[in-house]
Amino acid sequence: MIVKKVANVSEALQGVQDNMTFMFGGFGLSGIAENSIAELVKIGVSGLTCISNNAGVDDFGLGLLLQQKQIKKMISSYVGENDEFERQMLTGELEVDLIPQGTLAERCRAAQAGIPAFYTPAGYGTEVAEGKETRDFNGKMHLLEYAFKADFGFVKAWKGDTAGNLIFKGTARNFNPNMCGAAKITVAEVEELVPAGELDPNQIHIPGILVNRIFQGEVYEKRIEQRTVRQRD
């Protein structure tokens, strides 16, 4: 049986270098690869191009890499709650490619499936379409969008096994499944790692063939960007 388990986050990130392109699962702070991000901050790689729905918050998630000026370019669908992201973008310190959220997800999935490009109507007639090939399908204009190319993909799942099979929990599923297998090397961190064969095959969301390395994370804060509750009478 193929074993994808590695001892720790340090071993999982072997081969990471400056100026690489990384994919990060998660939406806001939900389902982000906390341990992998912390390790990237620790080893100090720089000149990174990061593909993620957003960049976390100022003091957590990808915001930690932004604080240390380790990110050269962000490819995202929105700025989110990160003031430093916004500041670096407006001052020109950070190159930012803002694209429609559905297009972002599909460019990840296309890379996962080995599809080099696809047409989508999203963004036609806006700045998103500048410099892109267009084509009419059934009377509606579409843009040609290319699949992402990344060196590493960092995803986080609730539970996984030593063969790399993954189960996500609730909204933490978000972009994580689309990014599995979309980069040259997919690193999965999980809250609970079990021996192969212990997971119910009917409950597995991502098969191990799309994961290269898997490890059990040590600590997860699972922060919430904004907690909104109703006022009591």
C-alpha cells in the first residue's frame, strides 16, 4: 500500500523554495492550512505567488506572510478583512490579480483535472476581460481562462488516512477539494490521521491519489473572522 504520511510539517514542506507559486485552500479563516502557513513564515521563503480565495486577516492565515513581505503576488477573488493586504495593494507593494470567485474555483479544478483552459462568461465586458481571448457560444460572449500552474498546494481537512484520503467538515470544505492534485505537490494537513482502511469509503471526499504528502497538525486555533449574534431582549 502506498503511504503518503510524513512525520511533521517540516518534512511535508521539503522542496519549498523562494519565488514559487503556492495554492492555499480555505475561505476567510475557515479550513486554512494553519500549520503549513506557520512553517512557511518560520523558514522565511520569499517572492511567493499565492493563489487563495483571500488572504486571511492581518495577524492570521496568509496575513502572517504578508506581514513579513514574503508574498510578491496574490491571486484572489477579494481582499476580505485584511487591512495589510489592502494597504500593500493600493501602494503598489503587492501585485494583485483579482478574479471572479467562480473563475478562481474553476481554474483550480481545471488544473486538478488536467484541462489546460476553459471558456466562461464571467467577467466579459469588464477589466477582467482585458487581453483575453473571447468567443461567442449560443449568442453569449465568453472569456478563455487558463488553468493554474502551481508548485505546491496546501490544503486542510478534518480527517485523513495514511494513504492520503481526505474528509472535510462543514464549510471548511470550500476551496480545499478543488486544490487537491492541482499543484505539482499537494500537502494535506489534518486534525486526525488514521491508518488506511479506517475511513468509510462512502464518506471520503478526496481520494489519496490527489494527495502527495499528509501529516497530522499539532494545534488549530480555528479563528472566526467576524462573530455576529443577535441582541438579547
